[in-house]
Amino acid sequence: MLSDAPYSDLSPEAVLDAIEALGYRCDGRVLALNSYENRVYQVGIEDGTPVVAKFYRPGRWTDAAIREEHAFAAELAAQEIPVVAPLLRDGVSLHVHSGFRYAVFPRRGGRWPELGTGEDRLWVGRFLGRIHGVGRAARFEARARLSMDELGRKARDFVLEGDWMPDYLADKYADVTDALLEEVEVRADGWRGATLGRILGDCHRGNILWTDQGPHFVDLDDCSTGPAVQDLWMLLAGGQQEMRTQLRDLLEGYEQFLPFDRVEIALIEPLRALRMIHYSAWLARRWHDPAFPRAFPWFAEPRYWEEHYRALDEQLAAVTGPPLEL
């Protein structure tokens, strides 16, 4: 399972066998859904609604960490917060079949959230406020804490230790990431004293689906302990004025349920910088998985690294500049 092809044994037949081992009667339909870190499939059920099966990447999370993810999702769902929690079989949510750990979820459809109106942003903000309220009521013990070292220095070093970029860029990349991380560490040390709690951790629009009944959150795979703003900043897009308007709307909804410490706004650009560095390291760490070269062929091209270097250089200016003001 920890080989260069961690999912090589996860055939459609193995997926069907895993679902039927839980007592479901499959109709033979298996549809791979858009997921790279894990493998996720929609599986047809005879005389029933299809289910979604998530097969966890071997070696990434401990069993205890996965169970905490499931428990957090169930806790949120019990408060009628729209998250997709795993289904239980005999009180168990985490299963094992042929060496693969997996969970089964109800299928929840929806569309990509535009968040183009103030009302849409208020709606999402209200749910995030409720999620963080529940998140602060208990602690994670086995799951990760948001870490500057993991997202920054270790990610940057992993990239530099590999043969990923053209030689003429390696020194430039080292210099710009050194400067960037020094500034991030000064400006985000201790997360500026922010209150930490259980958060979604990777709250981008791809993890939200929208229906006529509103938004719901579909993947808690990266839930962690961290500052509230980590679940807000990835929903912002555009120029300063656009992001200012978007953040005001999100916070108006959020603060109907939980106060937001304005000091966290200064973490937005440092967190963006860490994500940029970590994203390249994530691709590098997963490159041995055949799905990644197929999905991200540009990662191996000099042009990607040239654009990445320029983006990091621009982000250095954003980190050292004044934070977003409401």
C-alpha cells in the first residue's frame, strides 16, 4: 500500500466488494469522482440511492485521526449544520477491506458555489460561525494542528531537495522562499494569539456544494486545529476592494453565531503564502502516484516553476504590505 502506486489494487471490483461487505447490494455502477489525495467513488445500489465511498490514502492518517474526522462531522450534523457525515454500520464508520481503509457517505449533489451575492456569502458565513462554535466545544487529540513549520519550512525544503525545477531557478526559489518565510514567521508567530479550535482546514469552494436549499460542506478530510480565518480566507477572490466586500459579508453572517477576532485578518496573506509553498510540495510528494502526472502534467515543466517563482515574489510584497482593512 505504501508503494509507488498506492491504489494499484483498488480496482472497480475491489470497490464493489468493499461496499457489499457492509451489506449493500451494488448494481455494478462505479463512477470515479474528482479526488486525488484519496480515491472517491459513487457506487450504485440496487433499488436505492447511490452512495459515495472514500478510500483513504495509505499511511496519511492514523485510524484515530480518521475517527476524529468522522466524529466531528457527526457532531456538526447533529446540530443540523449541513455537512456530509459518514454512514454507520453497526455503529462503525471506518472500515477495512483488502488493506484499504474506507468510509461510506450518502450522496449529496449540488453545484459549484459562485458566492457572487452578499446573501450567498452571509449564508456561508453563518454556517462557518456555527461550525466554529461547535469546534471550540471540544478538542482534537489525534489530528494535526495548523503548523507554519509543516506548511512552510518543511514543504520548501522538500522541494529544494528534489530535482523538480530548472537549475537556473533553484537559487532564486531558495532566496524568495527564505525571504517570504522569514516575513511570515514574524507576522504570523503564534497565529497572533488567535483562539484556536477545530476547523475545516481546507475550506475552498471545491469543498462546498450549493443546492436550492443552500450550501453544504462535503469533505472534512483536512479538518485540524487552527485559527478561524483559515476557513474564511480561501473564499475570498479578486482585488482588495472585492475581497473587502466579500469578507464583510462572510463576517456579518459569521458573527451572528460567534465573535471574530479582527487581529486574524492580518494572517490572510501569510496563510496564502504558506499554501502556495505547500501546494508545490504536495504535488512533489505525490508525484509517485500515477494519478498525479496525469492530472498535473504542467508540474514537471519549467514554465510552471517560472510562474511559481514570480507568484511567490509577488506574494512577498503582499505579506509585507498592509493587511486587508474592513
